[in-house]
Amino acid sequence: MAFEDLAARNTGQNILEIVRHALPDLRKSERKVANRVLEDPNRILNAALAEAAALSDVSEPTVIRFCVAIGCTGYQEFKLKLAHSLALGTTATHSVLSKDDTTAELVEKIFGYTMTSLDWARSHLNTEALGAAIGLLSQARSIEFFGLGASGIVALDAQQKFPLFGVPCGAQADTHQQLMTASMMQTGDVAVIFSNTGHTIAMIEVAEIARKSGAKVIGVSGSKAPLLDYCDVAILVETLDNTDIYTPTISRIAALVVVDILCSAVGLRRDAEHGQRFENMKQLLRNQRLDGPKRPS
């Protein structure tokens, strides 16, 4: 695969992630630059072109070729992207898991990877889109959540928080039930569709059917994708997910955080009566615990 194609595919990712993925296909001299960057990104960030070349034991033109190979126009653009990546904190690149890792190292890497990617997702969230979604959910007659696979878990989590939304909520797992539910929605209902890729055919069909039935549709996706063309409100939740078999599913965790934002915001908009009912419900749950209030004998 051409490096230009690789860079285009990874547009928006942490530049260190791009370097790591490109590493096996780089020329030998360019790999020396890449390895130096991955070993000590802060040192390269503060180095001029000549110094970066010296640190990598290559020529200055080789450093430029390396930058172009990973999708940058030159050394200065590469340094800008590197600075942005390092501003996130612990880089996902340095959280690559190995069979030789100790338990302590796995803990450090997975927590670091997760927090870095969540910080990335937070910095890219469109608060105006979130506000529009909160407005629709606050006025909804009922809410249906849709998703498949890992996104289906997010939909079920959202449905479980129905007391905060304050209206009937559903989350069907079966694709036939999803289509049936979408077709029965009406004006005043809201459909929330989760799909990290945004390319899942079943979810696109659900969005199209729900919208034709009169419902408002909110799409939550990890990238600009066909699903969002069928949604009234599009929420992008960009993460640093890659295809490494041992990489945690950050996209699901980020989507769960977005669910918490939506349900908390809607709950705060409800009136005092709803707040009291919610508190009563929480008290009932507390009564079910061993350390809760004693029941009368």
C-alpha cells in the first residue's frame, strides 16, 4: 500500500499512531527516523531539522521524505501534529501491548491508552450537536436506542438509564425487532442510533425508516459516514481505536461517556417533580443493599 494511501486512511489519528502503523513499510533510512520519533518524541519535537537528522543518523532530505511518507507536507507540519499528539498526554503508541508485559505494565498501558483516547474524543466533540440532541431528547414522547455488536451494548446502557430521561425508552437487540420498532415510531418520538463505523447497513435502514415514520433521529458515530446522512443530529465521537487484536475497545467507552452526558443533561432539565420521583427510585435501590435502611420486621 502506498504511504500516501495509508496517511489518507489515518487522517485525524494521533500522528504517533500513524508512524507506528507505517513503520513496517518505510524504507530502511526512513525507519531510522520513525524509530527515533517513537523512542523519544519530545526530543524530536524540540529539534530543528538538522538536529533531527543527526539524532536519527540520516540526512536532512531523508527526514523530509519520512514526513511526506506519513502524510505530512514537510517537517514543520509533522512537528505541529506531533505537538498536538503529545498535548494529549500518554500516547496510544506507547501503550502497544506485548505478551512479555507484566500485569503492572498491562494496567499502565491500558489505562494510559484509554485516558488518552478519551481526552482525544473530548477535544473533538461538537458541543452544538450535543446541545441539539439534548433538546430533542428533552422534548421526546418516547426514545428508542439502536445498535449492534459493541454499539448494541451502548444502546442497552442508554435504555437502562431511562429514569433520567423521564420517558419510556427501549433498546431492541434483534434486527427484525429493530426494523419493526422503527416503523412504529411517530412524530414526537426520538431514535438514537449508535454505530462506530457508521457503515452498518441495518442501522442505516433503521435511521431511514424511523425518519420516514415521523421520528427525529440522532446518530452517534466514530466518523463522518453514510449513517449520518439519514440523521437530524449527528454526533461524532472520534477515538484512537486501531485494529490491533489486543487493543481495548475505546470507541465503546467513549460512546458510553456520551450517553452519560446526554442522560445527565436531560435529567437536569426535568422539573422538580421528576427530580423527586428519581430520588424516590434511588432510595428504593438503596433499600435493597445490606447496608441500607433496616426494614420493619
